[in-house]
Amino acid sequence: MSTNEITPEKMYDEFVKGIWKENPVFVQVLAMCPMLAVTNTALNAVAMGVATAFVLIGSSTLVSLLRHHIPKQVRISTYIIIIATFVTLADFSLEALVPAIHRELGAFISLIVANCLILGRQEAFASRNPTRLAILDAAGMSIGFLFAMLCLGGVREILGSGSLFGISLFGPNFEPWVIMILPPGGFLMLGLFLLLFNWLGQRKAARAAAKDAEGAHA
Amino acid sequence: MSNLLWIFVGAMVVNNFTLYYFLGLCPFFGVSGRLIVAFRLGLATIFVMIITSLCASFLNAFILPHAPYLKLISFIVVIASTVQFVELAIKKLSPALFRALGIFLPLITTNCAILFLALTQTSKEYSLIQGLVFALGAGSGFTLALVLMAALREEADLSNIPSVIKGTALNMILAGLLSLAFMGFAGLFSAA
């Protein structure tokens, strides 16, 4: 198995990194198709986030368990088939349990197969790490993805329909900003979120540089 | 005949896969840096789409009625093998293009536009010909969006832009404006 010890700190690190430091959407800019397509309401965003989490955690577990048995040449096809199996499961379960949401999300549930975040995690992490770490990594990434979906879905629903999770926020006098729930609004809003993250990153770097300079003076 | 025309125009501009359905965004942002590379990736995608549409028609006719739960798995296997084939062909025919496309060539497999094409074709019950026209329209629409985006980005590279917005944030806002322009085509269908 792995040569280095699995300490609690390491497990914690692998779990936490996906939520903020390596957030799959805001930092790595992956998985943008579902990110933009189903975030017109917060509820859709959450349903999509949960379905993606199920597929990601399921396939990471399986890929990590099978990592010594999958031949290198056909690994990508193997991952895709494992992912497609879990997506089929998620698709049928959602159709049976919450048909209304399933109708709303439409083909985008099936399109989780083509989500580059999931395939990326299999290739970059699950196929080279022990199962415990792979599950934690997948869970962290899923939470990061869900967080990003919720940010975008929440803001777009508040501005575009004046409500959150279907509950009206501003009363009947609010003039909805319809463009926000239409496709261009998705692009613009995600652009603004990325701008915010860039700005935060630059500010942090500038502060670190200033601190270094101070340290050099003292 | 007019039916086929509407399928083509609908898939190409009115419900443009990239700007209306948000499909195929990874190559849309990843390969739109250079105009000529973007155009060639578009052509490769059109080719994969047409083959996929053809295979999906056969799968729908002969296999899937007996095993509906295999839909996703069989579609993705078809797409992955077509992409593998295109990759080999391009590597042989144009090594320069092969290097320029890099990782985005195998990633056509995870281009959700292609899977969406196969799924939509199935759910709308298109015939073989309708499916092919749909694939051609969708592929052309993807190429059009990619080329427009690449042209905008080549322009933007030459302008003086604050460093905080450079990169993906700017591309995203450019795409938003492009998508806004494409919304103008939405009137086409109700007029028809």
C-alpha cells in the first residue's frame, strides 16, 4: 500500500483543500457546464450538487479500491464506465424519488458523466491514493462544488426572481432582474465571482509581500 | 425539407449549444486563445458529433429498446472510441495541430455537448436524416461560438486591461455579452 503514513492531519488536509483553497469551480475553473446551466434557482443548484456529490464519492471509492487492477492503457475508459454506472443510478433514483426536480434538471443529470471535475479527481487523486483518502478528497471537492453552486444559484435566484428556495424575499413591488436567470446572466455572474476570487487572491499576495518587506526591514 | 432547415438553424443559432445550453464550455474557454486552432477543434468536434449521431441512431433502433438502462454507458463508449479514432487520424495527418490541441483533443470525450446531442436526438425521436442534420447544426453552432470567442479574445489580448480581471473572469464576461447577442435569435422561431 502507500509508503507514507496516513496521519489525521493529512486526512484533514485532503478533506479541507477542496472546500476553499482548491475549490473546483472558483479556483480550478472546472465543471462549468452544470455550474451555469442549472443554477437559475437555488433548489436546482442544490439538487445538482447533491447528485454530483453522490457520483463523485461513489466513483472515487470504487476507482480507489480497484486502482491496482485497472490496466494503465484503458484507465480513462474504465473510469468513464464506472462514472456512467453511478450516474445511471442517480438518474433513476431521482426520477423515482423527486420527479419534479428530475424534470427540471432534464438531461443535465445524465451529463454528470461528462463533468470534467469527476474524471479529473479519478485521474489525479483516486487512482493513486488509498481508499480512505480518496473518499475524503471526493467529499471535500463535493462540498466545494455544492458551495459554489449554492453561491451562484442563490445570487441568481435572488436577483432574477426576487426569491430564495422559492420563498419571496422582497414582496410584490420588486422588479425582477430577468437577465440573471437567462443564460447571459449565468456567464456574467460567474465572471463576477471569479473576479472577486482573483481580487481576494491578489490582495492576499500583496499583504504577504508587504509582510515580507517589513520583516526584511526589522 | 423546411423541417430539416429548422432543425439546423435551431441547433446552430437559436438554441446554440454553447451560449444557450452552456455545453462544451471547457474547450470553449480552453482552446479559444488562437483563432485558427479554435476553428480546427470545431471541425474535429463536428466530425465526432456526426459519427456519434449516426451510432446513436443505430443504438436507438436496435439495442436500447431491449436495454434502456444501457443508454448512457453505450453512448459514452461510442463517443470515447470515435474520439480515439479522431486522435489517431489527426496525429498521423497533422502533428502540428495535434500538439496545438494538446489535452483538449482527448477531452472531446468529456465534451458534454456531444453526449447532450445523442440524448436530445433520442428524446426527440429524430430519424437518421434528422439526427445527422441536427448534429451538423449543433457542431456548426459550437464552431461558430468558438471562433467568435477566439476572435474577441485575440482583440482583448491587445488591449490594456486591469490585471485583476485578466484571464477567466474576462472570458466569462465576454461570453456573457456574446450570449446576450445570441438571445436576439430567439425571435426566429416564434416568427416562423
